[in-house]
Amino acid sequence: MEQGQEKRLQHRVEAAVPILIRGLDTSGHEFEDSTTALEVSRRGFSFLTPRNLEVFAALTVVLPGRGPARPYEGPSDFFAEATVVRIVKEDGNLYRVGVRFMGATLPMWTSENQ
């Protein structure tokens, strides 16, 4: 493995998936943001945010229409508790945040064996 290259346990898909994030920032202020996941796996995702978050911060996440299908209603929303596992400062005032679901797994729309 090359230096700096990470070994991923889950296959990740680059995707623009709408998400809703709720939690507390480093100042202790509650927030609720609608944004977009950039990479998604069964166990988590990454997104960009201007919010200053801490590693291990607890978040509630909602992925509209990505939950189990309901008879005669279609897919439900996917709700999960998650924890921040990675923060990387991007250009400007944005952070790329990686989160991992706590207990839940997200049904994927592509094979994880790629």
C-alpha cells in the first residue's frame, strides 16, 4: 500500500445524495442543515460543511427516500445516529466530514464487490 493511501473496509460510491444533519457544533450550538453527501457506503458517508465539528461528535442523519420500502407508499426515509470519524479542512471555510452510522447500515444501490 502506498504511503497516505487508506484501506477502506466498505466500498464507497461517489454520489450526490441529499441529507439532513442534526447535532451540536464545537461551541455547543444546535444545528440542522440540509446538504449533500459526496461519498456513501453502507456504514457512513462524507459531506462538506462550514460548521466546526469535533471527531466523535454525535449526529442524527436523515437520507430522504433511502429507507425500507413501505407497501403502496414507496421508500421511507433512512434515519440513523452517527458519529464523526474524520474531519479534513478544505479550501475556503469548508470542512469535509466523514461519519459512521451507529448500528444501522444503509441499503446500497450498487454492488459492494466492485
